[in-house]
Amino acid sequence: MENKDIYILGVSAFYHDSAAALIKNGQIVSAVQEERFSRVKNDCSFPIEAIKWILSDSHLGLSDIDHVVFYEKPFVKFERILATCIHFAPKGFGLFKKQVPTWLKEKIFQRKTIQNHFQDNFPESGWNKKLFFSEHHLSHCAAAFYPSPFEDAAILTIDGVGERVTTTVSIGRKGKIERLAELNFPHSFGLLYSAVTAFLGFKVNSGEYKVMGLAPYGSPIYSEKIKETLVDIRSDGSFRLRMKNFRFATEMRMFGSEFEKIFCTSAREPESNIEQIHMDIAASVQQVSDELFLMLVSYVKKLTKQSSLCLGGGVALNCASTGKVLESKIFDKVWVQPSAGDAGSALGAALAYYHIGLGRPRAVLKNYMPFLGPEFTLDQILADLDSCKAGYQVLSPDQVVQRAAQALADGKVLAWMQGRAEFSPRALGHRSILADPRVKDLKKTLNLKIKFRESFRPFAPAVLEEDASNWFDLPSPSPLMNFICKTRPEIRDVVPSVVHVDGTARVQTVSEEFNPDFYKLILKFKSLTNCPVLVNTSLNVRGEPMVLTPADAYRCFMNTRIDCLVIGNVYLEK
């Protein structure tokens, strides 16, 4: 009897960053966030458009899917909320009164809700497959370990909170994952950072990276006060939040008046001016986070005795801290899942079920690249542009690289859309805005006139892999843009637009093998300028997700001061 292909669909939804992912016989086929279709940033709705595209892309019907795996266990999360309300009674009654009716009405019956979504959208499929539920941090672990290049590795996952767990330490061996230690709610590294994010006037679950970008402008003068009043860091790398100063366990907010006393200032109103004290608070929480991260990693090393480390969970997207981990050399090799948050857990849930639930063996990937979303044929590109009444030129592949590189060398800002969309919150050269890093005032132009975002936000360099060590103090290639490192002092004045105020950069190394189109463009730019570096930021404006379709790219192009747009081999210029 012939072996049947096994298709598993992973799904994350209902909190933030909903996504869907498909694996076939343990191999990753496709993955995409719902926000790219809905155009709602961090969309939490059920990822039905993502699922429809995944099935269409693989020429499958829902009836061809063998297993659907949801990324967490809603009932266990509900138990945690009930337990929290009881533990913090009577303070927890307000939270109980607000959250429990919603859970009883909607969330506790998510199995039925998910089944209804499938039945409503695929009525002809006769879908009656079993629906499985992974555990939140197991999904993070699986997303971090299975796509990594390691046969065996330590795994550290850190986020706000899953069902109950906020931090885990595990070992991945071939296809198995063994959990060795965990930390439970309310003690959460992620919620500490999110509480300060909220105090600084940024949105929780999406504004944390703004705090990370703001930190280098300040001095960490409140670090000791944070450790005295907000978090108790212990010598073994564990920690406890001092809950009397937080409100998230008893109310629908992160902090109360205690924070104002600790920092001797009122909470910043969203969109108001950023003052030095806000920069200092950001610098302080980042320094504490770096310290905590390093202590945790040291503990993981001692506990697992492994030489390689995989990082997952939303806190793993803090590139400043992961850069410190890489620099510390506590582990010989460090790999971070580029979609480390809840979106990536759709992929992790599917992989966990295949390798653990079904007991199937794992083939180690040489180099996972997250180009897993939609791509478009020339006919589709032209149809979209014609519907927008756009003027364009269709060029050969060599011509489009030449024109684009010359435009960049001439100081123009270029939107670059190639191949399959990134399954990542960071653009890696498939949905990017690019520019010449040698231009001194470029940061201001990009932030205020193109991205429409805060002026303090830094921009990342994309550099040819073979040239990276001459420009950046990076111990190994970083194709997924997951680490912040120091720049060489002698090049800081050469490429000022990719060097942050503290002399660091979040580097993406680009190789011909794994990112050929982007590599050719940077190589041509180097031949024109003797500079192997480009500014690389995501192709979107503030408040919107990265573009997905040619029509999305054209709208972004026309509504900003971007000078040129390349989609495949199609060239547009204002």
C-alpha cells in the first residue's frame, strides 16, 4: 500500500497576530499572517483568508487536510484566569466580572467556534477531521527548534503568558522536545516589558519594539529602581514580579499609580512628545531585560549542557537582548525563530503534532528562510497595476536590477517586492523599502515622509554576507535579522543611516544561495558605489501591515514619497 502524504494545518488566532501554516510530511510548505490579507495590523481574527490562500496555493481542499492543530488550549487558559481572580480576591473581582462573561459566551467553546469557521467557509468539503490543540509554549518551542539547523539544542521560550506558562526551558533532540523547567503567570518577563511599554504610551503587543528603539537615546538611571520595586531577579536566573506594583492580574490594565511613584512622572499619553525621562525609562527596562536574558541563558546552559540554543516566544524578538546573548558566547550557536511571536506558533503547532503527536522523524533544515507567503506571476502583477491605472515598464531580470541599483546609487528611495512574502514581522528583501545608507539625513526622510512614524526609530542594514565582518562586529551570519550588534567604528560615518545612536545595528546578511534576487541587487549597488550595504525597512507605513499584493505595493508607493517601485521585473518611477 502506497504511503499517503500527511497534510497538517496549524492555526493561531483570537489574541493577536493570527496566522495559518501548512506542512506536508513534516516539510514546511507555506505560512502567512491574516493581517496581510485583511490589512488590519496584528489582526486577531480567525485566519480564514490565510487558510484559503494556503489551500489554493497547494491545490488542496479542506478535505485533503489530515489534521488541524490550534496553537494553544483555551480551556486551560480559562482555568488560569479563574485561578488568578480567586488568588487576588477581592481585587480580582473586577477582572472576573469583565472577562468571565466573554469567556463563557465565546472563548471557552472555541473548539466549536473553530469548527464553525471551517464549516461556514468550506461547506462543500464535508470537513469532519479531528481538531487538536497544542500547548502555547510547546508551539513556541516547536517553532523555535524544528526549523533550526541543530540536531540537538537547548530551547528557551519567553513571552507574556500562554495558558499558564510564561517561560520554559527544554531540550530538543531529533524529533522530541523535553521540558525541563518552567515559570508560571503572573511572573512574566514579557509582561514586565509590556507594562513599561504601556507606561511609555505605546500599545502592548505591538509597541515593545518602539521601547527597544528608544532605549539607546536614554541612560539606564532607573535600572536599580526597577529591580528594587518591579522584579526580583534571583541568582539562578529565575525571577518574580513584585505584583503589588502591577495591575494586569486584577484589572484590565497593566499598571497603576505605583509606576508614577517609581519613575517620579506621570504615564506618557499616546502620541504626546517624548521627553528625556521616557528615554531613560526605556533604557532602564532594556538594561534590566538584557541582564535578565543573560541570567536565564546562563541557567539554560547549566541545566541542558547543550552547545546550541533556540529562542522562541515574543520576547525573543528583542534583538538588543538576543544580540547580547550572541555576544556573550554562553552558547556556541544561537538561532531565533524569525516569527517568534504567536503568528509563528501556527507553524509550531503543526510541527509539534507531526513530530510529537504522530511520532514522525525530523529532517534537519540546513537554512530555514521564511519566504512562505504569496508570490505573484507577471500576469497577476500587470493585472493589478492595470486595475490601478499605473504606468510601468516590463524589463528583463538584469535590466531591472541595473535600473534599481542605479536609482539607489542616485539617492532615490526604492520599494522592492520580489518572490514569496516573508512570514516574519521583519522585511528580509521580499517586501522592503530600500535606500542608500551613505545619505546623512535619510533617517529623518524615511521616518517622517515615507514611514510616517516616530523620528527615533532606527533602520536596519542589509549587507552582502561575504562583506559583513568588515562592516559589523557580527560573529556569524544573520540572514534573519535577529541580532543587534556593534558597527565597526571606522564605517559609522560612511553609512550613518543604518547606525543607531549607540553605534549598533540590526544586521541582515544576504547570501546568493538563500536570497538570490536581493543579493544581486546589493551586489550591483556595490559595483556602482563600493558599498555592500543597503538600508532595509519593511514596505508599509505606520499602522499598516507589510504589503502583500502588487496593488498594496502600488498604493503604498503612491501615498508616500517613495521614488521608485519594483515588483518582479516591473519597474515604476514617479
